[in-house]
Amino acid sequence: MYHQQQLPALQSIQALTDLTKRMALEHDFEMVEKCMTLVGKLYEKGNTAVRNAVENIFVYSFSTLMCNCNIAEWRMVQSYMPSELYAVFVEQVLRSKC
């Protein structure tokens, strides 16, 4: 369970997740790129709570986003994912298939 002091990080990451998904579905890939860059920096420089929030909320949402995009849209979204976040996504996918 999350502690009270972690709620702002969780809420912020959830808001960025919702924005990124909405922008992808609206084909605003310039904004998707900006969101991905921002979340990548948060992941890189954040503390454990921020990194966990990014992995468990933002990266986890890629699966639902992938289901709602056609292949071209998904490839576009993938191209903007920071490599570290994409690696976490692949790890999550592989773990879920075991």
C-alpha cells in the first residue's frame, strides 16, 4: 500500500498518464513526445516513490494504450518512449506471460 506522502507523486503520474493516452488517441504525437520526455526525466531523477509510480501507473498503461491504437499509431507512440521506460514495459509484458 502507498503512504500518504506518496499520494502527490501518484496523482501527478496518473494525470500525466491520462494526458498522454488522450493525446495519443487524438493523434497529438507532439504532445505525446513531450509527455514521454517529461516522464523519462522524472523516472531518471526521481526517488523510489516516483520511479515506482512511473512503472506501476505510466508504463503499465502502455498495454491498454497499445490495444486502443492501430499498429501505425502504436509504432509512433513507441518511437517517443525513452529506452529505459520501454525496457520496463517489455519486462512487464514478459513477466505477465509467464
